[in-house]
Amino acid sequence: MSLILDNGGYTIKAGFSRATPQPILNCITRTKAERRRNFIGLQVEECKDLSSLYYVLPFQRGYLVNWDTQRQIWDHIFGNEMLKVKPADTNLIFTEPMFNFPSIQEALNEIFFEEYNFKSMMRASAPNLAAYEYCNYVQKNPCCVVVDSGYSFTHIVPFYKGRAILEAALRIDVGGKLLTNYLKEIISYRQLHVLDETYVINQVKEDVCYVATDLYKDMSIAKSKGSSNTILREYVLPNFLHIRRGYVKRPGDKPAEEFEEQTLKLSNERFSVPEILFHPSDIGVQQMGLPEALVHSVSLTPKEMHHQFFANVVLIGGSSFFPGYRERMVQEVRKLVPDLFTVFVYLPEDPVTFAWTGASHWRNNKDYNNSMSKVTAEEYREYGHSLCHERFVTNLTFKQQ
């Protein structure tokens, strides 16, 4: 039996290799209404008042730093409320951030082998597993570039024959957390104080924001008034009595008679927030946008491989759900590369669980049992951290089938 734990900064995708992953929030949630209770994962649905929720996050700036919080979340996942894991009989496949610190890696080894006592473990990054999935089950191609736009930052990593080209890997300090915080600031300045409403505004971002394929045209429309402003949306905020989750109000809908609705009017906010992914300098982050970073990353690889990389770009991570995201990436990258290169950008049906699916296919592949990419409990007791570093960092390669 194998457990796959895609341990993201915002959500954990957990499940056994032949089952369906269960995404849960990777945080302990607290609320002012019930101060003495902690809500872990899906327990947040039991909370009666979701206003002014605040999070205790195990991840800060993309790296695991709050171990006590993370242990409580893992205990919940492994326990009887969720997966009922028996570690001594379970192989663990665990995802970690790119360029993870050695001290964090060693702590992970100790926790999973010495505290939980898992039978074996394999550590890999989400881009590694996404590249394996793409190169074996989507396109039979040895090359691809994975753009992983996660919670804290975005990684762009080229892969060749299952191995990351780390010299060309880039990180941009823009992710879903920054976008949500920016939307909170805009709404608080223009309409309503929502700086404490991270949970609600994150839902607003997911429901109404999109990536503009023609930014100046959309800006012009957003300035219009009346019916000519086709971008304007009215968002009904939840009151947690009659409305559990907010929703976009359709044009012509009458307000509810039995209670007073509180609404937000969102126009240029809908596309100006995701635009940070393409122009981080707009809010003072002096880094390249995703298209420029992608082209720069590919330019650091051997020249004869460039055409293959541009023809095999993979988008994963929560920000990939924005409508228009893939189309804008194709449009912007096309402008930056020679005409003789084909530009193809692949967006999975579910970009969040794509890496988890890759881990599932890897585990169910006959090469897994014979691979040197996992470490058993017996090997760890004999060789310790040095063997883990050798197999998970130095020599980690996913062979193409």
C-alpha cells in the first residue's frame, strides 16, 4: 500500500495510489466565534461563522517552518477521521518544494522514519512528478518545461529524460497568496474593509478573476458605464446565515427580500489582480513576468533543445485555473520566440492534482519497486541522511517508459 502526500503550501493532496486524492487546506483555522477550537482540513466546513477566519500556516515563504502545526495536520490526515494510515505497512511518496533546505529535508526524514515509522519513503518535487506524467501519459517526449504557479511562488523548471535541468530552473516570488492579499487591499481601499477576510476574498478571487488576453481593450471596457461595461460583476458576499458561500449576481437578478445583501462591484479588479503574474513590477516586485521567465529559463538550456521545450510547456498549480491563463501564456511566449519554433502550452484538466496523478502512475509502474529513488526504513537505519540525499536530490531521475 502506498500513500501519496502532495504537501503544498496552501493545500495538501493526499490519498492512496489507486484512489482519488482529497485536497484539504494545509493550515489550522481558527475563528473569533469559537476561540477554543481548531479546525483542520475539511473541518472548516463545520464552522458556523466563516467571517474573520485566521490561519496558522506551517509554510512561510514556501518552506516548512512551523513543525508543530504541520504535525497536527498530518496526524489528522493519517488518523481515523481521514485515511486510516498504518505507516509500518505503507510506502510514502512525499512532495517537497524545489530547492528545499537540507535542514528541512533531514527533519522530514527523521519525522517520517523515526516518528511515524513508514515502511519506505520517496521525496520529489511537484514539477518532477508533473514532468513524469506529461512525458509518459500526455506526450511521449523526453523534453518539457513545467510552470508551477503555487501558493507562495512560481517555479519554472525544464526537464530532459526525467531529470530537472537545475541550472535553468527559476523562481518568481509571485503566487496565489500575493494575489489574494493584493485583491484584499484593492477592495479595502475602494469599497469595503476586508483585510481580515482572507477566506472570503480568496473565494472571490477564484469566482470572478480572469487573465485578460487583450489588456488595453479590457481596461477601456472597464472604464465604461452602464450596460456597455460588460466586465462589471456584482458579487454577493456570504452572511453565513442565509448564504454559506458568495456568488456572482447575474444581471437582472432581484435582491433577496428576506435579508439584506452585501455586495461588491468588481470591474478592472477582475483582470488587474492576475495581471501581476505577467507584470510583477506593477506592485513593486522587481522580477520577470512568467512569459519572460519561461523564455529566459529555456535560453539557459542547450540551444539545440529550445524548439522541443517551447513545444512542451506544462502549466500546473492553483493559478492555472484562471480563465484565459493558458491563452495569454501562448500569446506572450509567441511574441518572444522565433517564428520557426512551435509554441504549445498544455493545461491539465486539474492542474492542482496533476503532480499527484504523476506520483500515482509512478507508484503503479513496475519500475518503482526496482528503482533507486526510494529509501526503505532498514536502509535509513543503516545509512541515514546521506542515502536520502543521494537518492532524493543527487540522483533523482524518473525514467521515461
